[in-house]
Amino acid sequence: AYRSSLSAAMDSDTREKTTAMAETATEARLLEVALARVRRRRDRALVAAEDVRCEIASLRAQAAKKESPCRGAVGLVPPMLSPSSLRQRSWLRLGREEVACELWPLVFSGVARMQLPERLLSRLRAQLDGATSKGGAASDCSASHWGEMSNGLQVSLRADNEYQTLLLQLCGLLATSILGSRRHRCELESVWGVVQRTGDFNPLQAARIKNSATGFASLVDIRLPPSLSSDNHDRPPKGAYGYHDGVHHLIWKSDRTTDPPSLIQPGILQCELCTGWLYVFPHFVQTLTWPFEGPGERHWVGASVSLFVDAEGPEAAGLGPAPMAMSRFQQGAAP
């Protein structure tokens, strides 16, 4: 009996030690993963800081020469080259204020984005909150817009004046960069707000332009739930770790491993999980919004813009052939 009790006590002690060692190993592994994530963030931050320093130096050199990036000898808006991969920087004018924006060149078209001022984001949030609280389910117009919002809803909005000004300027800048001419006109068609809740998503689709043969679509996140943030981009892209949760994708071609060496944008562009970035893209670029899980609501604003192009084209202005195949863009062909 004594031997049996001693053996049982030793076995129990061994199991406890084994369990403690396993827990310690698990904690050590989790700590290693957290440290690796912090190192990746640090490396990206150092690269981004170096890019910003390079751009600041370029801007100071340009300012010293008193050259405005908004002036062009042939009526175009020449963007400034940026070391941030396949991106080009330019400016929009809002009264006396200059607002920075970016152009992402594709093959036959491009994508533009800019950071909206915080004051404008506050007004858009208040406008969407008011539209959803007044009408409730009666104001839901999901049937006429993108998405599968079974838990949330979509409502039509009246365009804020400052939002409309910046949106049309960004569309005009992108149209000029694609067509190679200022012989075009952009008109706002519709603006709507989206309340996305857990399980809601946007299937793969392209925007519909009603008033013209071609045009642009746009989207901007104005409020994110706690489960969606820029930290999600640090998660593993493969596996159910939440890397794609709530992400907007702009899909213009299939992804290929040879794209980066060939200086071609990825076929699937992933929008950042950050409020305030306004994305503008040709209407034939397909979009996809992933669902997310967790409490809270994700609010974003979409818009469609008609583009009317002068039939004479850039050749009439003495600019030569269109730099990005205007005829294909007007026909709504692949980008």
C-alpha cells in the first residue's frame, strides 16, 4: 500500500511538472510570435520613415526652386514621383488649402486616393448617423446599391459640399492622367452610406454608371469597429486569422508572381483598414468587401461619378496619342 501511494504521488507530481512545462512552452511560443510581430512593425516603420524623409527632401528642393506641382506646360497635372513603390504624389486645391493625393498606375487606367480632413469625416459621420436614425428600415435602399447587407443597411445621402468638391477634383485628376487631356467633365451621380454589421459583405461586382458610358466609383471608411484596424494587416494572410476581415479589395486582374519585378501593381489591391482614405477607381474595376465578426458597426460612404469625354480627344490639343489608351477606357474595357 505504501509503495502504491508513493507511486501515485510521484505520477501526480510528474504530470503536474509536465503540464507546467507545456504551459511554459506555450507561453514562450506566444511571446516569440508577439516579438516577431513587433519586429515586423518596427521594420515597416523604419522603411516608411525613410520614405517620408526622402519625400520631404524632394518637396523642400522643389519649394526652393519655386516650382508648383500643379502647373503644366501643356495643361496636364504632372504628378511627383514617390519612392513609395508604384505610387505617384500630386495635389488638389480646396480654396487656399492644398490637399495631397496619390495615383496608383495600372496598365490602361489607374487608382487615386487621398486622406480626407478630419472635419469632413466628422460631418460625414453625423450625416450618416442622422440618415439611419430618422428613417430606420424605411430609409434602407440596399436593393439599389452594392452589397449584401442583411444585418445592416444602406441609405442615400445628400453630398456634402466639401466632399463633392474633393471627390470631383480627384476624379478629374485621375481622368486627366488616364486620358492625357483635360477635355472631359465629371458629374456626381449618387452618394450613399453603408452600415455594415457582422456577417454583411459586398460580393464581387463592378459599379453601374447610369448617365454616361463610363465613369468612376469611390469609397471611404468613416468609422471602424474595434475588431477592424491596421493591426489586422500584421496577421498571417493564410489561415483563419482574420487577415481579410472587413477588407475592401479592388480587383483589376489576376495576381501573378512576376508583377512586382515587372513594376506592375498587384491584381488585387487591398485598401487599408483606416478611416479617411478616399479611393477613386474606374467603374469597371471590380470591388469585394469581406465580412467581419465582432461587435460594433463599420460605416463607409460610396459614390458614383459620370465621366463625359470630348470626342476629339487629346490629339486635337496637340498632345499626341493618349498615354493610357483612351479608347479602351471610354469603352469600359479591362484596365
